[in-house]
Amino acid sequence: MPTLDWGQAYAGETRHKIDWLYGINLSRALMSAIKRTGSFKLLSIGRVQGPTLKIIVDRDKEIDKFKSQPYWQVFAKVQDTQLKHPKDIFEKKELAEFEGIKKGVAETTEKQESYMPPHPFDLTTLQREAYAKHKLSPSRTLQIAQSLYLDGLISYPRTSSQKIPKEIEPKKILAKLSKKFHETKLAVRNNPIEGEKSDPAHPSIYPTGDFKNLSDDEENLYLLIVRRFIACFCEDAEGTSKRIQLIADNGKKFTANGLTITKNGWTEVYPTIMEEQTIPTINGPVKVDKINFEEKETQPPKRYTATSLVSILEKKNLGTKATRSSIVDTLFDRGYLDGKSIQATPLGIHLIEALEKYSPIIIDENLTRDVEEKMEDIQNSKAGWKEKETETIKRVEVLITDISKEFKINELSIGKQILAGVEGLREQQKENNTLMPCTKCGIGNLQIRYSKKTSRYFVGCSNYPNCTAIHSLPPNALIKKTEKKSDRNLPILQALRKGKRPWEFEFDPNWKPDPNYQKNKESNEQKEEAQENKESSEQASKGESTI
């Protein structure tokens, strides 16, 4: 008879205990260190938080050290078609080798291509696609997916599986979906396309076939899941790829590629980009009409987004599918990270530098990965779960005890370095929240501020208390400055509300409310009430219910 998956249960319990041991002890150690300097800042660090923050700091340092260098791309124009030399040129003197090219021999080849549908969603690919197509953050995607799951519209979202098992009866789900989605008529495969990854606890993310009225974000995510599921049962897309290769008279090669879609297949169901490019057929000896050189510069590595960071954590086996997005959120909440293109704040940088110097094991991703492997060992074991759990926890307790002792010795030095980061963060936040010179005193700057008393953001003057200029901002929202300016060269602010799309608005310090606004509002409300009373009376006289 089927029984509980005790390996899964003990692995989850072990992870919970270990994360608690890491978090409570190491976070307290950080708080104790900052208190030694006479300051205070809410800090935290954990088994996955530390290595994740180090990944960001390392990328920041890589970008800071990066030095651009020029390079050239070389193109040959033949019969109004642009062909490219496959290699970039980094030595300008090498360009001379291309300047004398006048002719060559071209050959065009064609090939029939088949493009399989994408595999069904696991959580990470859902988060990645939701960000790419709808700009939903990983944590927001998980939040919406959890809501859809609780409403019975999709399967359990915290999964790493890319499989559609027969046990879920996918054909019945497609039949239910056909009532709302005509695309199901294209689902003609008997067996769906699947990915390589599986999850012993859950299948991939799939729709149940049920429906409900949804908000914009919920509907966007739901439709993405539905169409991805249907696409797995659709035929391959097909096309003809074309390639021209030119070998110049001095041996230099140039190529051009084209694509013509001949059968849409699954692309009719699931949103994707397959760019068609028409190129001619060119064969035999040809004249090279022109050689073009395009100068460019090498670019630094890209900063991570919340979505790409979650993907990196998955590749490095840091954290779990259920916790990765929340770890990223925590790093933002603690003031360690900032920006949509993520970068470490002064606090995040100083914290990692302090740990690298005095306690590098805390941010060692190999240690975290080793713990995850212990968890997997417990999960995959047939027996002896409790003994393995006890052994793993004891090893972690010894490790944390050793870390704490070493940390205590260097506590003041660590605290001073963190304090420098805290001060740097405050200066950065002050700069980020500065909007414009004060229009009242002309001395201070207008800055976004937060009132603990009213739990609201407002704009005040940095010259307070000498200047008492104050401006209201939308309530019940997190207010941030954007880099944009309005047509009147006024700052554009952004209001962020939970469960709603960000709202951007112009900040005008000279704006004054319309004195007739409240009067007109009350008048309109009275008119609406009178109209409602009239309609209710008419319905009642006809014997109709007003409920």
C-alpha cells in the first residue's frame, strides 16, 4: 500500500532545522557586531543568503574592473545582400587584409528544420517566462501561482518537474480547456513533449481545466500556463533555413543566414519569437560590391535581474525551488541589494568584504551545496532517515559553534566594517530619494521621506526644521523615485502597491488641490444617490426585486 514519503518529510524537517540554526546564530552575531560600534541596523545572514549576496558583489566587482576595448565586425555586400565575417577583429591592422577583396565564390544551402514545443513549466522556467513576457518578479509569480493553486485552477507550483504524467489524465484536462480555448484543437500529439527534470513529489505546473474570473496579473499568468500546457501536445513548427557562404579570393569567409517558417505548429498556441529572414539564392563566382567595417566596444557582464539570479541559484543548487525568490526579496528588504538590474548597496558590499576577511566559510557556496546534497541523500534513502537527520544536524551545530567563536574574536572589526556600509547605504538612500531643490526655501532639497507615525511616505525639505515645506504622496504605497522626467522637467515617481501594477506619476511641488473638488464630489454623490433611489422605487412599483 502507498505510504508517506518519509525521506521527503525528514529532508524537509532537516532543512528547516539547519536553516533555523544558521539564521538565528549568524544573524545574532551580525547584530551583536554592529551594536559593539554603538549603532543599530536590522541585519540577517543565512545558509543561502550569504552565498547569494556574494554572487552579486562578485558580479559588481567584475563590472567595476571591466575595461572596454574596441573591436570591428566586417561585412561584404554581394547582390544587395550583407554577409558577415564570422570572427570579430580586435587588431585594427588586420582590417587591411579585407580591404582588397573584390570577388569570390558563393554557395547557398537549404535545410528543412523542425522546432519542438517547449517543455512544460517547472517553477523556475515559469518565473523566467513570466518576467520576460509580463515583467512579473519571481516572488510575485510565485505569489500569483500559489493563489491560482488554492483556487483549484493549476497544480502545485513549487516543483522542479518538467514531466506530464499519465496519472493526471491530460486528455481530460484538454477536453475541459476546449470549452474556453479553441487552441486545444491543435493538441494532436498522443504523448506530450517533456523536459529532462523530474520531481519525486510533484509533476510539472499544469492547468486543472477549471475557470474563474481573475485579475490582470492572475489572468496573464494563468494563460501562460494554459498555453504552455496545450503547446506540449501540438505539432512541431517547421521551417526552411538558408545559408549563403562566400569564400573571397583571398580565402576570407563570409556568411548570411535566413529562415522561412513553413508550418506554425505549436507557435500558434504559445507566444514566441521566431524571426523570419529572407535571403536570395546565390551560387558561383560573384563580385563583392563593398566591404564595410563596423566599430564596436566590448561590453561588461550584465547585471542580474531577480529572475536571472533565481536561475543562477538553481544552476548552483543553492536554496530550493520554493525559497529562492524569497531569499532575493530578503536581501532587498535588508538593504543589501538595489535596482531592477540588481547591484549590491554599500551595506551589501561591506558585509561581504567583512565576511571574506574574517569568516569566509559563511559565504562559501560549496558548504551550502554540501548541505543540500545531504538533504538529497536523506530524501532518497530507503531507511535510516532519523539517524541521518541527527548526524547532519550535529555536524552543522559543530560548524556553527566554530564559526561563532571565530566571529566573536573579530566582532568589533566586523562591526566597524558593517557600520561603514550602513553609513554608505544611508548616504545612497538620501541621494536616491532627493528629487529637486526646495521651491520654498531654495536652500535645502526636497526628499522622499517616511513617517512612522502615519505609516505614509511624504516629501519634505532637507533643511528642516528651518524649512517646513511638506508635500503629500499617495497613501498605502511604497514610493520610489524613477530616473524619468516629465515634459515639464519634473521628477516622475513610482507608487508600488501589493497585488497591483506600479503606477508612475509626476511630482509637482506647486500643485494645489482644486478648492471646488470636495464640493463637486459631494454634489455628484448626492445626484447618484437620488438616481439610485429613483430606480429602486420604479423597480419596487413593478414588483421587481432590488436585491
